[in-house]
Amino acid sequence: MPLVLFKRGGQPGSIAINPEHVTYVRSSAGPFTDVHFGEHLVSVDGTFEQVVAKLAGDTAASQPSPARSWIRTG
């Protein structure tokens, strides 16, 4: 069974989600995204795009982009 780990939205702890049982994903207020399993709802940390990418197995797109360094050398 493939499980994807997320931090719970605004709550302590983590949650493991089986992407095969997700019925739909919805963005919500703030930095959270709602993941629905039929009538059940779980709020997780992350933008809509990050959560969908992670559920789809795209690990590169699910990570926040690295900070750019604007320090000029030389």
C-alpha cells in the first residue's frame, strides 16, 4: 500500500495518506490544503500544487523551490 506522509494542517503530528483512496483535493485558507476521502476530510500543510504533486508521486514538484542566493562573488 503506497502511503504519503504529510504534516497535519495547524495541528501537531503527521498523517499518512493512501493516494488511491483520495476522492478530491481542495485548497483552503492559509497554507493548508483539504484532502477528502468520500465524506472524511483531512487538512494538511502545503499549497494545493505541492499536495497534488506529492500525492501523484512527483517528489521534485512537491518540494518548495530552494532559496536563491543573490550574493555576487568575484
